[in-house]
Amino acid sequence: MEKVWDVVIIGSGPASFTCAIYTTRGAASTLILAGENWGGQLMLTTKVDNFPGFPDGIEGPLLMANMRKQAER
């Protein structure tokens, strides 16, 4: 039998992971379709100074790793 997903997200950048965090929190089965390299442009960014919750900034790859971990819960 085929799996039917409530939500399918295309991409793996910060907006995609934010969406996944909220859809799974709402108990929707969620599939993320990511390319070979996940994380979007932030994986190439050395410091993000404008993301809420990090007044001293955070490195892009670390931010994306944290977002991915939270989305996978």
C-alpha cells in the first residue's frame, strides 16, 4: 500500500524546515523533498545576524543543523 502524506514540502532551506516543524507539531504527516545538498543558502553563510533568538548571531550550518534536528523530531 502506498503512503499518503498530508503535507509535501519541496526544498530544504530554513522556510522548509520551519514549515515542517509546524506541520508535524499539528500531527500532519510530512515529507520533505530535498535535493542532494540540504540546507539551502544558509549552508554557505558564515554568520547569520538577523535570525530571532540569536542576539550574537549564529553560523549558518549550525542553524540549519538545529532546524533539521527539530524538524525530524
